[in-house]
Amino acid sequence: MSQRKIQLAQPVSETSLAESRQLQERFAAIRAELDVPSQFPADVLAEARAAAAAASLPERDETAVPFLTIDPPGSMDLDQALHIERDGDGYRVRYAIADVPAFVQPGGAVDQEARRRGQTVYAPDGRTPLHPPELSEAAASLLPGETRPAFVWDMRLGPDGEGTAVEVYRAMVRSQERHDYAGVEQAVKQGSADERLMLLKEVGEKRIARERERGGASLPMPEQEVAEDEKGHYRLLFRPLLESEDWNAQLSLMTGMAGAEMMVKGGIGILRTMPQPEQGALGRFRRQARALGVPWPEGLPYGEFLRTLDRAHPQHLALIHEATALFRGAGYSPFDGHVPEEAQHAAVAAPYAHVTAPLRRLVDRFGLLVCEALSQGAEVPAWVREALPALPGIMQASDRRASGVERACADAVEAAVLEDRVGQTFPAIVVDVGGNSGRSAVVQLQDPAVLARADGEAELGTDVTVRLVEAQIASGTVRFEIVP
């Protein structure tokens, strides 16, 4: 559900400086190999600058609502701002989403370039944005102290956190404060946070409880960090997500569920769907849990098992990282008149739509326009209807590109981590077999927590010793062999 992120530590030695240069060169090569766009064409930049100065702004004014944003430090592409207050014995949540359509002319240069890119692509040394920075980091971003157009999701919740009503409208908003996750968590735990942030925790925890009741499965993806040890070698670590990130993610999930419900009732939209994990993937994940020394009681559903994992425990964090295999097969299902038979998102355990990240993901722009029209009793714009059938192909291609960059960068990072250990042996467990006519296996190491292919024969689920044969940063190659 969340993207895999890799963070590079600041190098301090000559050894790590050389490795860092190799990694950065490899990251650049990966982007070139996978045709990740680099610079924006001149006509796209010109149109973006013109749109920033003359956007189509809504008349409704909600700048008096004290919205706030919560994002990683240094982020400039701020898609969401929130305000939460008590509403009788329940809650009122207003979730403002950047009004990207106000700045993008249908069929124009920015629109066409965004369709070519599909989404923002992330790598350890930077990101390749979906929209020009003039929009994504300035005119359309919900930066603090700036008046911006937004789609406001006005949601009413009962005392248990379940939604009771929702309206979507366009309005001018102003974020009054910018927070980061660590600061929010510290303020809430110390009791110094204002009511909005205390209610974020309250609502977030109630939404997590609703998710468990539905049978949903959240994947709190840790960040992969590469740090330097005392000998100047890279080591692989994992940074767990903070609880405040979970609370905030629940607001986004709630909004996506509300959007999907609107689309289903209105008979038009585009859903984000995902099948249940295949039994083979579940079996492999169970073996990885065993390899990492994490007990998984028989009969416990995978969603509940994921909730038992300790995000402060290195082996548990590594296991969360590998659980992405259970969340594969997601796609987009557009419809206009007939709701798809397979409308569920297995991890959400409900219909779900992408509507909260239009600065970074193309499909959200169209989902927002559909929901606003349905909520206000207006016609969905014809150009939006016409675009819906093409969006799955665009997003699938961009997902492949983004995932390819993610995997290749992770391989390069693991090669950097293991480069000084060629020839060493490691205990591992076989989590998958096959390939090369049965002469290789996929093994899970415990330390470092690396999943890799190893040459040789072994039975599924067995404990083995593997020797590191090769680790090349330039190609992202890590190769082991099973020791007889």
C-alpha cells in the first residue's frame, strides 16, 4: 500500500564517498534504463507558469477554517490539509485536497505530459515529479500561509469513527500550520498538542478499529536506511513508521472509501481494486516469518498477523518490508453505468478510490472531479468521462516504471551493503524454489535481512547456509550459492 523508500546516510569516509558516488551513478542509470522523464519540455513549463498566474479559482471561501498539514520535513508538494473538530458525540473532518484541475487545461501541454508520466517516481537520491515544480511545489501546493484552491471533503463521523455523511466541494483554503510526523507524535504523547491533533489520534485509532472489524490489512511500510558503520561500510537498517503516520493514513483511506461509495452510487468513476493474496504468496511469507524468527500462529489471518509485528524490532521491520508481495495485483477499474463485479480492494476490505494525491498521481485528478460533480448534483465533465477508459493503461505503465525503479535501486543498495562481505557465509531459509531448471532458490537471510536468489538445490522451507559470491553496485547484482 505504501511505497518502499530508501534513505541514504550522509557519507563521512573516503570508502563510503566512493560507494555513494557509485550508488548515485547507478540510480541515474536506472532512471535512464527505465525511461523515467527528466526535464519538462519548454511548452509544459510555459503553460504551467501561465496557469499559476491565472488559475480557475472557486468562489467559495473557507480560509477561516484553521487547516494544517502533516508531511515529512522538507516536502513541498503538499496534497492534503486537515481540520478535525467534535460534532455532537461524533466528529467533523474536513480534508482539503489540492485542486490540481484548477491549473491543468484538459488536453493542454501540462495534461499531456502528466499522462505521459502517470505519477511521481521516487529514488533514494530524489524524485521525478508528475507536474512542474511551478505547480506541484508552489501554486497548487497547500503550503502554510498561502491561499489555495482545494477540493474539500466535509465528512461527518459517528462516535465510533464510522462515516455518516459526506459532501465534496471546491473552495479556497489556507493552511495555517505545517507539522511533521515526529513533532505531531511527540506533542500528542506529551499532551501539548492542540485539539485538532489530539482528535487526529482519537479518530485515527477508531478508524484502525473499524479496519480490523472489516478484515482490512494495513502495511506500515518502513523506510530502508543505509547507514555507515565504524569501519566505513554500509549497513542496512529499517526506520519504522510512527503512529502519527498511521493516524494520518487513516484519514486518506477514509476519504478514498467515501469517494468509492459515491462513485458506486453514482454509477461512474474509477476504483482502485486488489484481489486477495494468493496461497503461494502467503506460504512464502509464512516461511520468511520463520526465517526471521517471527512466530505466526496457525489460523491467524495475515492482516491480524501484520498488526502483531513490532515496528521497533529489526526482524519484524524486515518482514513488514517483504509483506509487499501480499499486496500485489492491484489495478484500476473504470466504469460509466455498470459497476464492476470485482469492486473490492482486499487490503482495505471495501471499495476504494484514489482521490487524495493529485499532485503526485494522475488518476486522483479525475477521481476528484467525478466525486465533486456527483456530490453537487452536476454532470461529470465529458472530457473526464472520455478519459476514464484510458487511465488504467496509463497508471499500469507508470506503476511498472515506478516499481522497476524501486526494485533496481533496492538491489543496488543491497549490493552496497554486501560489497565488503563477498566470500562470507550466512544462515538462511529457503522461501521459494524454481528457476534455472530447479537449480536455484530464493532465500531469506536474517542478518542482514536480505531476500535473494541462491544457486544450488534445496528443498522449500529448509534451513541452509549460503555463500555470497558477488555484489556489484554498478549492476545491482547480488548472487549467493548454497553451501552443500
